[in-house]
Amino acid sequence: TLKACKKEEKIDREFQKKFKFKGRIDVLTQMMVDPATTERRGGAKNLPLRRGEILDVIEFTNEEQILCRNSQRRYGYVPQAVMLPL
């Protein structure tokens, strides 16, 4: 619906401002959080982790972190060590 679409656009604009992300938000791939890892609460720019959750990868920022989006359309950094390819 139009209302849901506008809400998603607002969330995306806030993400671009918070993370200083330029350009279109494209999903590179999907990865799964390791089921053996401990669940973590999110922080200022970190995404909360749930075991077995599938995340959309937006950007591989460095060797240690990945910028991801979860199913609730929340954005944040995730440690690359806890991610498994699908």
C-alpha cells in the first residue's frame, strides 16, 4: 500500500543518514546467522542477532563487519565471524 511504501522510504532515508550511505540500497546476497552463536542485543549501530536468522547483506564494510538488514527492515553492523553463506 501507499502508506507502507512511504514508511519504508522513510526508514531507508534514516538509514542512509545514520550510516552515511550513498546511492541505492541494493541487496548483495543473503546470509544466515550461525545457529551455534549466542544471541546478542543490538547497540547504537549494531543489529540484534537471533540464531538462524537470515539477513540481507547491503555492504561488506571490512574484514570484521558486514552492513545488513533484517526482516523487520532494521539496519546495522553484524560481525562477519557469526555469518554463514546460504
